[in-house]
Amino acid sequence: MKSKFFIFLFLTLNLFSLNLEEEVKSRKFPIYYIKNTPYISIKTFLKIINAENWAKIEDRVFVFIDDTQIKFRIDDNNLIYGGRSFELKNPAKEIEGDVLIPLSDFSQIFSGYTPSTKKIFEEVKLNSENKNNKFIIVIDPGHGGHDAGAIGNYGLKEKDVNLDVALRLEKYLKKQLEKYSNIEIYLTRREDIFISLEDRVNMAKALNANIFFSVHTNSSRLNRENATGFETFYPYSKAEVNYLPKSINGEGEIIEENNPDPILSQIVNNLNETDVIDESRILAEIVQEKLAERLITPDRGAKRGNFYVLKYTPMISVLTEIGFICNPVIEINLKDVEVRQAIAETLGKAIVEYLKKRNFVD
Ligand SMILES: [Zn+2]
């Protein structure tokens, strides 16, 4: 009885604030000193904040927690957390394949970090039974940063439409799939930043995603003002098909993990290239079907497309083009928050319908 009380108290206290330095010391995690500055392994940090998904791509490190991302580079003093930029007095280091982060800088930045109750309960559940039994959807808002994508006559930028629709889609899906704690949704970007196509693919791989869903707004060189409609692409071919849970080590090598046996992931893990393309086509067709029910613009169909993110992601992948931003009438529509919300919900309905069709959800 007494011990239960203490466990409860520990969790409750944890909700208010995070003292990283104290957690590290009291839980006896190793501390490394570089020129007298204390550092901890990124794995220690992840354990303390209850996050487990992260990716290291060349010198860039991404950590995915709840609805936000932490990003920083090795030997660089800038860190982005929840869209805000922080200055690190001491940059992160990479030593023998391990990413080391400065303890006092991180302690300051994350002192206000409060893991939500929901997250703690989910964590307990995941640890007890279905840790590996996850289904991961990565939503990819196309373009960003210096790459605006297509730009409309009135100045609306594709990158902004894509991001806004993707964030709305995420919100809708999280609500719809709330009761399935093993389904997780991530975005390749949550802000107006540039991310290369390669990094988008690498993130999906590092997350062991099951579905990669890219959102774009198209533009036509011919017939610019009158081009209209929506279309969804699925891959011609896949450069690799590898569903076994894997992670990327410090050198960027892919390491296989030993425990790929949960039933859910087995279903999707045992697909060959033809199956993955077929599944992508089915998802693309559902997306088109749902958009056709909702939009008055023409249905240009589900078709094969030779896009980098479709070819190089080893999972089910589609790229949807929700409308022609180069058409002034469509551009005005895409500026409208209600139209974006309707499109996001429609894309969400399509994903849920696909999951139902495959009995991933009921
Ligand atoms: Zn685009």
C-alpha cells in the first residue's frame, strides 16, 4: 500500500515540471564531461521525457514528442523546440556513434516540459504489452522554407496550404483514432522550414512508418488559369521494401531489431513490392473517391507517379494534389479556412476508411 502511494506521488510530481539534472542524478544515468561541461546521451534524455522516436540524419537530430519536434545539429548552437528557437551554450556532440547533449542547456530549455497524464498512461500501457505493436502514419506537408512550391496569382504559397491542411488532417485523425493507442501520427514538418526529400524519406524510415501520406497543391505550366481538379499518386516502383522494425544508428546505418513479431506489423511487414504498390493504389483510390464526394472540382483519378518520396519510402505511400493553386478561382478557395478544413477531414476519412478496410481499426 505504501509503495503504491509513492509511485502515484512520483507520477503526480512529474506532471508539474521536469528537472533534468535532478532526474539524471537521482536515477544514476551516466554523465560525460567534455571540457568540464556535463553531457548526457540522447537515449537518457528520451527515457526521461518518455519519448522513443527520434532520427539522426547526417548531422541533424530530430526527436518526436507528442505533438511537437525537437531539432538540432551536432556541433551547432541552435535548437528548435515546438517551433521556437533556442541558443545552446554548448553544442551537441557525437562520440563513438552516440549523440551527447549538454545537460545544463537541455535542463533549462525543458524545465517547463510537462508530460501529459495521457502520455504517462499510454506509456504504462505500451510498456506492459504492446510496445512494438504500433501502426505509424507519417503525414508529409510538401515543400517549406525557401521552397515555396507553386505560387498562385494572388500570392498564396503551396507550402502554406500543404502545412495547414496537414496539421488539420493530423488533428482530425488523432480524434478519430483516439481509442487506438497503438496508432501514432507524425508530421515531417510542423513549421515553415525546408526539409529535403531525402530527409522526409529518412524520417519515415526511422519511424518505421506503415503509411507515408504526402500533401501537395499542384500547378500546371499549360493551361495555367483553367487547370482544375484533384489527383492522387501512388508509386510506379519501390527502391526498397523493408517493413521490419529498424532504426538508424549514429553512422546512419540501418539496424534491424530482433523483435518484429507483433501481429499487426506482421500483416504489413510481409508485403512484397507488388503488394505495397497495390496497397498504395487502394489508398490513393479511396482518397480520390472521398475527395470526389466532397469537392466540385473534377476527379483526375488515382494514378502512378514517379515521385521521390513515393519511390524511396519502403512503406505504403501516396501523394495527393488537392487542387491547382495556379487557377485563381481555386486559389481563392484554398485560402478559405473552411475549404482547407473540409479537405483535411476528407483526407482523414479516406485514411480511416483504408484502415477499416484492412481491419486495422473497427
Ligand atoms: Zn508540390
